[in-house]
Amino acid sequence: MLITYGFRTEEIGEQTKRQGMPAQNIYHFTDREKLHDLLSNLIKKDDTILIKGASKTNMFETVKFIDKKYGDN
């Protein structure tokens, strides 16, 4: 599954689709709340999640969201 976030990142998904990944496994967001809603429905125990983001997209907010929701408290 590929999830992109931010402006001008949808091309990553388009290229991934051209390389053969099914479109139903590719998501793109510019709204962080919608991204977090999807993550809330997708993430399961023992999943591996890789996050890469530029500091201007502030992906640390998503890392904190995941940690708060799924981390060992």
C-alpha cells in the first residue's frame, strides 16, 4: 500500500500505478485529518509502517498520531 500526503506528491502514486501497483492500494491526501482517518481504519497490530516526509509537511504530527493511538503506553 502507498499513501502520499501533501501538495505535488500525487505523482508518486501515478508512477507507482504505472509500475503495476493496483489503484485501490494507492491513496493521496492533502488533508491531514482525512489521512489520519484512513490510518485509523487501516493500521493493525504488528503492522510495519514507513514514513518519509519533508519537514515542511510536518509528518511528525502523523508519527505522533500513530504513536498515541497504537504505541505502547
